Amino acid sequence: MIDLNYLKQFHEIKDIADISHEIEKLDCLAYKNDWDAVEQHLQDISQKHIVEKAVYNSVNQTPPQSIQQSAANCRQFLLMLGAEKVTKELSKHPGGN
């Protein structure tokens, strides 16, 4: 399973660094129980990744029942998105990491 530390290995790639930052901000806001800020951050992420979100939600059709579940789902979405971007980046460099 992909985690935030794995994504951070690719911090020199702007898209992946941005995703890592989005995850860290989400984690921080959730840790602080600042659910209004979490909701705003979720909206910002949704607007930024509208196409990817639509594809992700077409496969993961169980809607969250709370803001906490929304945050957890978004975190998983961002990890998956980051992993896709890492894979895409690595495919540009055959034989190397």
C-alpha cells in the first residue's frame, strides 16, 4: 500500500509534492479537529482534481456518512493519485528509478 512517505521520495516532482502537501494539510486539520477547515480543504481538492475525482468516485461508489469519512476517503484518493503520478513519471525513465 502506498503511503505518504513513499510519495515524499518523489518531492522533486511538483505534482507529487503538491499532493503530499495536500495530504499533510488534510492530516493536520483533521488532527486539530478543525472540521470546517477540513471541509473547505476537501472542496479545494475536489475543484483541483475534478476529472480524477469523477473517475475515482465511479469506482468507489459508497458515499461517506460523515466529514471524517470524507477526509479519510479523500486521503486515500490523494494517495492513489500520487501513486499514479509516480508510476507515470517512472515510466518515462525505463530501467531507472
